[in-house]
Amino acid sequence: MNVEDLVLVSVDDHIIEPREMFDAHIPERYRDRAPRVLTDEDGSEYWLFEGERAAYMGLNAVAGCPPEEYGLNPTRYDQMRKGCYDVDERVGDMNANGVLGSLNFPTFPHFCGQLFARQQDKELSLAVVRAYNDWHIDEWCGAHPGRFIPCGITPYWDPNLMAEEVRRIAGKGCHAVTFSENPEKLGHPSLHSDHWDPFWHACQESDTVVCLHIGSSSSLLLTASDAPADVMISITPMNSFLALNDLMWTSIFKKFPRIKIAMSEGGIGWIPYALERMDYVYEHHHSWTGADFGGRRPSDVYRDHIVTCFIDDASGLELRHRVGVDSITWECDYPHSDSTWPHSPELLGKSLSGIPDDEVDKMTHLNAMRVFQFDPFAVRPKERCTVGALRSEASDVDISIRSLGRKNEGGMKATELAAIARPEALDA
């Protein structure tokens, strides 16, 4: 395997939304009430919507910064690489990293639009959700055909409105939406409820993948009040562990046998044990718990419905056949601190060493293309989609590490990081 010949499609990256994003998409009657960027007396920029200040401007947008400047809160656009919020610059950064395609999650609205859902005027919130999606699909993804996988948000306060929006954006070519890994944490019925059935039905009907990003419950795991932030960062994939276990014991897959769910940014190394444990629980306890998988095991059902992704997960790749090679996808996580940009191919190549080429192709791009209905080869020939070909187009992209003038005092506690994950708590 030559890393220059890899074709890379990342199913988890992030947008720092540009300040002008609503200008062309919000209805005229709501123009004065659309989310907007303001500036504090100290020069910090922030998003404001209906009097609520988004808790962060550019959560962990640290691509290109020296590690000592990593932190959670870049507070100005000029403290980030332009590729965080400028789509043309983003494609340049993708080329420099040899990445062909990218699915991008929201930042200031939070992972599934929590900021919009919290407002009292739901007609306004619905207009903002639709405007966000139209900007994301038409402007961000539409600016460079064949380079982005569109991923919408939904008005998740109303499952029927969710279903309408899923169908609307599917008609625009968007077949992925982001939803909460645990909606009960957001004050809504759990995944075990039939409350969400109109949404699941619309997703199945339109072949729309439901993406559950870690932290989309606005909560992260805590071990101790005085634990350092390192503990929480280390155990973050357990959010996906919990979400997967929750999902597998619901009736969703019985009622909607073609639904696909992506566990976004959760890694894969833990999945073999999770499947083993669920199978063990089923075999030992279903007689009295009443669990019924139609004569199959949880691990069998998992392989029909779940898509996973990894950044650099050597342990998971060693156990890839127990995870399911056809369900594994790759992510870059640009511009967050976990990202391997701009050296993703080289770092990934080490983990892929010794794996057959057909399996490498599935995990690096073919699975993502199939699951998300993404066909970049229809736009540009495959020989122009490789790491080497893309990097040859990026000779003018500066990937050197340089200070952006930020200070990180260090010593953040896990409880402080948890507060950032649940931003509404900061406004109480």
C-alpha cells in the first residue's frame, strides 16, 4: 500500500459557520431576528440568537496551531485557519491533507441544533433550521460538487416537522441528518419511545442516515469533580458505547428494518467487546427480560444498521472483522485537536499496514460512498481523487504550524469541559 494512492473520505469534520451564512436564506420577515455575530468589549466575537449567546464561537478550532495554544474557545474568526469557515479555503486544506470528501457537523447551533430548539418562537426556530440547511447544502456543499457529503439538522422538538424537513432536504440531495445520541438528556422522550417514529419513517423512506455524534446529548461522562480534562477526553468514546447499547435494545430496527445509523467520532476499538457483551446479555437474560431479536443476536442486527468511524485506531483495525469491515468508515475531525490534519495519510498508513487493499478501500472511501450516497467519481476521475493527486493541487497551501496569538492557561477540570458540552447550563 502506497499512501499516495489512498482515496480518503472523512465522515466527521466540523464547520465554524461564517457570519453571513443566513443572509441569503432566512425569510425577510425574520431577517432582523436571525442569529448574528456580535463583538464584546474585549474583542471576542460570539453568536447571538433571541437573546441567547452561543457558548462558543469556534469550539476547539485549532488546526494549524501549536499544541500549547489548543483550547476549547477560539473567540474570533482571525484566531482560526480560514479553512474553518471559508469553503474555498477548506477545500484547499482538504487537498493539502489528501482528503477527497468530507461530512461537516455544525458548531454554534450545537451538534443537532440544540440552540435553535431552545427558543420559544418555534416558527422562527423552524425558519432558522431550514435556512441553516439551505446554506449548508446550497452554499457550503454546493460550492465544490463532489467534495462534501451534506448533513442537515432537524426541528427535533416536533417529530412530524422533523419528517417534513428530512424529506425536503432529501429532495435537495442531502441524505444525512444529525440527531441526539440521547434525546432524553435534552428533555425529550428517549430512543425507546415511539415519539420519534415519524422521523425514523421519513429517514427510512428517503434513505437518510442518522448521525449520532458524541456530545449530541449535550452531556459528557464525568468521573470525579476534580478530575482533569484529560480524563473526560480519554473516555469521550463511551458516549457512543452508551448510545449504541441504548439503540440496540429499542424497537427501532424492528419497525424500520432499513434504517442506518452512524456513530460519529466514537472510534471502533471498543465495539467488539460491546457486541460480545450484548450477545452475552441476550443469551443469558432474554428469557426473563423479554428481549426479542427475531431469532438473531444483537451483533447480527448491529451489522445491518450501524456505521462506525475511526481517526487512528490501530486496536480497532486489528479487530476489524469483529467490528465488520463493511461498516467501518474513516474521519479526519478537522479542525479539532483530535484531528490528524495535515498528515492524515501518513498516520493512517501506519495503522493500515498489512491490511489487504480491498479492505483498505472499503474503510477509507467505498463504505462512506455507499452509505451516504456520495459519488465523487462522477465529478472527477478517480485518478484525480488520490492523496497524491489532491496534494499536487495544493502547492500554494501553507500547512506550517504557526501561532494565532491565543493563550491557553491549562489545568482545565473535567467539570469545566462538561459545562462547555452543556452550554445552556452556562446561561443559567
